[in-house]
Amino acid sequence: MAENGFKCAHRPCKCTVPSEGEFCGDHCSKAAGSQAPETLCGCGHPACGTSPQARPEEQSDG
């Protein structure tokens, strides 16, 4: 358990969530179900220190 909650269920994410097994947002929920390996979380939350990143299946061609 993290200091004030639980770690997001998406492995590379560093966010804290209120309940075990939860995700901090849609990005992590979708990324956790993907087969694409990730070493950095792209949720964009301050705890992760990363900017939001769309996974290839989330990107549109215009």
C-alpha cells in the first residue's frame, strides 16, 4: 500500500488510487489490457512526471 492509498494497477504507473486494483484513469486502464510493453506511464498525472501519450490504437489519422 502507498502512503495514502494504493498504487495504480498499471505496472509502470506511480499514481495513488483509493482502492487496490483500481486505475488512475482511462489511459492506465486501457494500457493494462494491452499487449504492448510500456516502461513509462503516459497517463499525464503529476505523480508519474510524464506527459499524456496516446497508445498506437488510440491515435487517429486525422
